Amino acid sequence: MTSEINNTASASQASNLGPIAIIGALFFIFGFITWANGALVPYLQMVCQLSEIEAVMVASAFYFAYTAMALPSAMVLERFGYKDGMAIGLFTLVIGFLMYIPAAQSQDFLLFLLAQFVIGTGLTLLQTGANPYVVKVGPAESAAVRIMFMGLLNKGAGFIAPLAFTAIVLSGFEGISAQSLSALGDAEKAQTIEALADGLVNPYIGLAITFLVLAALLKMSPLPELSAEDDEVDVVGDASGSEGKTSIMQFPGLILGAVTIFVYVGAEVIAGDTIGLFASNLGVANATSLTSYTMAFMLIGYALGIALIPRVINQETALKASAISGILFSFAVILSNPESTTVSSVLWGWMG
């Protein structure tokens, strides 16, 4: 009897590997496309000659899609199903990638913003569909492990994306920055901007073809279909202590959690998407790749959390330490001199 139970459990785990691998690949895609913005922002500042506020709008157009298209995405998933809905999301990404081609050729800032919104819409649809699979595909007791694994894939892709963007799109433009570009003469500057814009065309054609193939593969994949009705049943079944409560305001933990996620995502995006813009304006070479450093330290944070929580410190202590250190480092960045080399000198000294 015990042998039969073990065999059944092993078979169940094996049957879940395929769907988990597919969802993992999708989370890698989320991270790659999302954190490529860190390289795209300083790049478009040079190509379209943008102010800092306009450059930040490149990322804002992308993330605005998450707010504007969240409910429509849920309607698409309800109408077409989760798997087909995610395939539609991949196809939406293809449309966004193709829009980059005329935007690059015309150096049209508004068209770039529209393309960013379309890409953000595609990712919103993909993530809305993929997130439930992380919990549903596999045992409920190991859902936290799967969530952690998906986070590692997401941030790992975020580490790769800016490096790949810099190596492919900016090949032949080593050391270029907004500062060095502004120092060129008018004729040379116009020629350089034209060449920079042309460097975006072929990579995005390649992305469009790749994601069109991925949409077809996802459509034909063995990924099981989820039903919205099952999700609703689970929510009702798990809502212990909710008897007699009729308003979302009666769940303060939920409200505070939503606010926390909002603030956290804002901090994460600012750290990832503005470091390249900041460095480019300081004249730092290869500023488009600096988001990779942000992602690398986020991965270190993930690893420390996995290793230390709850073995060494509990979640509450870790959260307090992260919040306090984040505030202190933020003030240090604001008050420090960006041209100072004191910190780097100290770090090099510690490294011998």
C-alpha cells in the first residue's frame, strides 16, 4: 500500500514537471522583457533626445498598462481560457515589438510610448494568466517554493536582459552616453543617433519572430487549463475568519499588504530602471548595462532570504531590517556627491 502511494506521488510530481517548466519559462520572459527597460530608458534618451522626465515616461507607459489593462486581461482569460489567453498575450508582445521598428526608423517618441504600452499590455495578460499556475500546478504545501523559484527566474532574466541589450543593440558604440553624445558636433551627432536607432530594428524583428513561435508552442503545449470557477471556490474555501464581513476595508491585513506591494514595486522599478539613466547623464560608459548590477544584488537578497529565513531570523525581523536599511541607503544616495569616489575606494580597499 505504501509503495502504491509513493508511486502515485512520484507520478504526480513527474506530471507536474512539464507545466512547471512552461510557467518557469514564462516567468523568465516576464523578467527579460520587464528589466530590459533599464537599458531601454537611457538608450531612448539618446535616440530621441529626451529630457529626464520624458525618459522616465518610457518606463511609465509600460507600467501604466498593468493598471489600465488588468481588468480587461481578466475578461480575456475568462472568455478564452488561461492557456489561450496567455498565447494572446505573447501575440500582443509580437505586435509591440513590431511597432518598435517604425518608431526606431522615425525616432518618434510617442510611437515608442505606444509600443511600450502594447508590450506592457501583453505582459499584463501573460502574468495574470501565469500567476495562478504557480499555486495550482503542484502540491499546495510546496507553493511557496515554486513562488521563490519563479522569482529567481524573473530576476535572473533581469540580470541577463540589460547585458544582452547592450551587447546586441549597442555593439560598436562602446562608451557612448548621453553626455558624450551631446558633446558631438551637429552632423556627427545626427549620424550617430541614426546609427543607434537602426541598431534596434533587427533585434526586435528577431524578438517578434521568436515570440510568434512561442505563442504557437504555448497553444500546443500540454499545459492544463484552469477554470475561473475553481479559483473562486478556493478563495471562498480559504477565507477563514471572514464570516459576517462584507467590505474589503474589514480586512486590514489585505489593505496593508496591497499598499506594501505597491510601494515595494515602485522602489524596485526605480532602482532597476533609473540607474542607467542616472549613470548616462554622469557620462558613465555602458550605462545601459547597469540594471544588471541592480538585479544581481536583488538575487543576492533572494539567496540571503532563502538561507536565513526562518533558520536564523524570522520574517518580521528581516522585514524591519530591510525597511530600515533601505531608508538609510536612500538618504545616503540623496545626500551624497555623485562624483565622489569615496565609497568605491573604501570597497576596493576592503577587497585588498
